[in-house]
Amino acid sequence: MRGGGGGMMDDGGVEHAQIPNSFGHELRACLRCRLVKTYDQFRENGCENCPFLDMDKDRDNVVSCTTANFTGIISLMDPNRSWAARWLRIGRFIPGCYTLAVSEELPEEYQGMCQDNNVQYFPPKRP
């Protein structure tokens, strides 16, 4: 499930997530969809795949629903056709930058929000 709204449109009308405007220590990954942006980008615009988490409305949600503890970054231009996106379970999300793995789980109350919005949540795999 795509998660809906909030995506940016380029001149060709293709919807995509904001690209991180910095690749320093301020990068964070959404714990549900693994989209990577800066803390400020999540705070200002939320998560394009997870608008129901209301990160753009409540700063506490940015801290609760994202993490700076992640491994690797992949940029997806056409997630529907990417074998890597299918393997990472992010093939239905909008084009953008994603992490390969997060090590934390989305807090239970936000997992409930996923259920309430009929959106799947896959917890990180344990080694």
C-alpha cells in the first residue's frame, strides 16, 4: 500500500519524496517506510509515504517515528520495477532515498495508527 499524499511533483508530473538536502549527522529514517530525509525535512513536510503519522504537525512524532540509527542508503527512481525495492519491501512507495535497514521498531501506539489506516508495518528483522 502506498500510504498516499505529500509527494513532490517534478516537471513531468511524477510524484517523488523530498531528497535529503544534507548527508550529515542530521539524517533520519522513517521507522515504518524507511524513507531518509533530514530531521528538519520531516518536521516541515512529514513523511510522504506515512502522512497519517502527522510528523509535520507534531515534533514529538518526528522523534518517535524516525531514527538516526540506520544502515546504508538506496535511491529509488522507479520502485515498481526495481528488484532491490521488492527485496527491501519498499516497491510500493514513492521514488526517493531509503535506508537498507533500521534497527528500531516503530512504537506500539504508532503501529496501532498503521492498523487504523489499513497500512502494513513490517518490524525490522532481528539478526
